[in-house]
Amino acid sequence: MNTHVSPPVSGSSRLMIVELNEFDPGYLAAMATSMGLKNISRVLSYEHASTTTADRVEHQGLDPWVQWVGVHCGAPTEQHGIRRLGATRIQTSPQIWHAVANAGYTWGVWGAMNAPLGDPKGGCFFMPDPWSFEETASPSYLNDLLALPRYAATNYLEIDRRKAFAAALRLVRFFAPPSHWPLLTRFGLTASKAMLSTGPNVHTFTTLLDYLSVLCFVKLRREFRPNLSLIFLNHIAHLQHQFWTIGAEPHPEMKLGLRLSDAMLGLLLADRAEDEAFVLMNGLKQTNVAGQGFFVYRQSNPQAAVEAIGVTGGRVEQCMTHDATIIFRDSKDADRAF
């Protein structure tokens, strides 16, 4: 994990943490220089520390949804024992925000990967990541914003148009109050420019979702001004998986993602108070393995795949990579499926 920390402020009781998932510091710094991305260059120039993990095998602990659990609860994988994405209800260790609340401070958390709300003491707002399907957002109106990203995240390889439309209607309801219209206008302008440059696709959608998250996060920060503010952003990880080229002109999707990433950091830095410390983390640095013969299978419809081998009685939730989780009503159904 690489951590970039702004110079400490004497007597500061406020902290903003930006978790920019899986970014490669060298690649990001090079792109920031070549593309003139001043905000990215600024935060990468802050004091820097790196931390390593004892985990060595991918899908056996060396995964972001495992490593971020360790970051949030302060324990290595062998202690916290969480290895599956969406495993939030079984997490019993106090998270960073719980420690903040126990010290008498307030907190607001947006999108932290594989993280539970837990004890709401001191909480101003909480938005779960889309794959944490057992968690709900707080305040409750945020669940209307969560509905479409959550459906897309867990069904993105085979979308049911009716269900997607129902989730989209909840997004319309989220933006209905006049207090959200300035936010909608700003997002709409950025989204329109993005669509013109790359066209509508899942990668542009993912990047724009993070941009919308930052807009909402800043709005809530201004409303509550919590002592701890934490936001998780995932678009750079997705783009590096697909479009990370070495020694070649960056793909248009990567360019869009980097420019919007710079804009997001600009929004967050502009909202930072004078006495507020700022931390940027990557959680798990990626390595470019293009051309090295790595292949990953992916089933387009996990529900159909499960039913094809004769397993019934469970609800299937598609995960981020090449697996899915089956949720059974009770132990009898689980035993029967096994």
C-alpha cells in the first residue's frame, strides 16, 4: 500500500482520506506529468510511506477487497479472516470510523470497499460500496442513488432491462429535490462531455459514477463537516485492468479517467479546511502483466451457471471479478445445494 500524506497541521482534529483503489504510483505520476494533471501531481508530492502485506497469492488474500478490510480494521488477513467480497455482516472488528466515534469525534464514509456500517455512533453519513449488498446507506435517501450502481455492479455482464429501469427510476427520485439540482447540472455537463469523447460504455459509466460520488461526498461534507471524511474511488483500478499501455499513446478511456481523477482530487482539495489533514491511499498497487499469458475466465450469467450444475434455492450475487456468491434462505437449502 502506498500512502501520500499532506504536511501535518498543528492541532488538527480533521482528516480526509481518499482511497484511490489500486493505482500504480509510477504510472500515475508519469501520466500526470505528460498530461499536465496538477492535482494528481500535487498529492503525489506529499510525504510518502509504503506498507507491504504477508499475503502472496491472488484470490487467497492478495485482493483489494481483503487488503482494504485490513486497512480499515488495522489487522492482517490472518487475523480478520475476511477473504470474500461482500462479506460485511460477519466483520466484527471495529473500523477506523468506530475508533473515531469512540474518541468523541464524528465521521462520514463513502464507498469503502467491503466495509460494514457497524455501530452508527458518530456517523454523519455512510454509503456502502455497490458489491456490499447486505449494507444499506444512511441517510436513507442515499439508497435511491445506490440502487442503479448496485444493480449494475452485480449484474453487469447480463443486464435485465426491466430491473435496470426500475433502479434508474430510483435515481430520478434521488435527483428530484430542488436542493440536488445544482449537483445534477454539474454532473450532467461533465457526463455529456465524457459521452461525446468516449461514447456510452461500462468504463465511462464507472468513471462517471466516481465523479458523481465525489460531488455527493463534498455536498454531505459541507452539510455535516465530520472530523473524519473517507471516500473510496475505483475507476483507476478498472481502467488500469483494461487500458494500461506502456510506451504508447494512452487509450481515450484512460485519458478520460485520468482527467476526471484530477478533477475529483481538485474538488476534494478545494473543500479541504485549513486545519484538515489529507491522505491518499492506493490499498494494493498493480503491476502491468500485459503479454505475460495471464487469462481469467468469466461467466456471463452466474445465476444460469449455478442452475446449470443443478444448484437451486439460492440468490446469486455477481462479484467484481470472476466469481459469485450464493445466498441461501437457511442452512437446509445450503446443505442441499452442497
